[in-house]
Amino acid sequence: MFRARFIILFISTLALFSCDRNGVYEANIDTQNDCWNINNTVTFTVPVVDTVSFQNIIVNIRNTTDYPNANLYLFVTTTSPSGATLCDTIEGILADDQGKWLGKGFGYIHDNRIIYKHNIRFPQKGDYKIAIRQAMRTEELKGISSVGVRVEKSILGSKN
């Protein structure tokens, strides 16, 4: 009986993790004590081998209900393998006008995906550096528990 339950649990877990067929890269880094210091730049190294397919770059934000704002401004710097750098400021909306938290989750923690680049092709193969820094003009930004980057194949781009 125990063995049958274990096998069912194992297969169910495996099925859940194998459902993400579009994911190319994903990594998340936890902040210290759910607080993101303005000087703490989070950097990811994204290995790119596909320069043909259209892809999306997404910033993952996990916030707690202690986060004091409805939005979050970020500075995102992308450095290509050749050294070319692109700096952008993006805004993520974490709560609606009534203060209801957006994203997935319930209770204390909520996961949000903020589109950074949609339907793009990487121009060359190699390691791309993506650095993210909070731009909220608050030295210690409370309520942000992790920051991450996801690269996924664009469903829209594959139809073109």
C-alpha cells in the first residue's frame, strides 16, 4: 500500500515538473530577510544556443504581503557575449487598484512574472548576463523575497 502511494506521488510530481515545455532557462535568487537592498544587484548568466527561435525574457518577482507598494520599478541591464550592453527601466504591477495582490499564490506569498522582452531573437550564441536592480528609491525594500529570470520559447513567435 505504501509503495503504491509512493509510486503515484512520484509519477504525479514528475508529470508536474515536465509540463513546462517552453522553458529554456530559469533561476531565482532569494533576498535576505525578504528585503532587497538598493545596492544589491542580482545577476544571472543565461546560456544561449538558439538564435533562430523567438523567445521571451521574463523577470520573476516573489513578494510578500509586507510589500508596501502596488508596483515595482526595476533597472535591467543585459550584456551580450560580445560585451554590448542594454539598460532598461521596467515597471511591474504587483497589486490592483483595490490593493488585491496579483500573480499566483495566496496568503502571504505571491509570484509575479513581468515581461521584460517579448518575441525576440538572441543575435548571437553565448552567455548573456542579465542584471536586475530595484529602482524604488528605497534603500531597504521590504516584502521582496526573491528575484529571478526566465527565458522561454515564444508561442506566438513559433507560429510566424
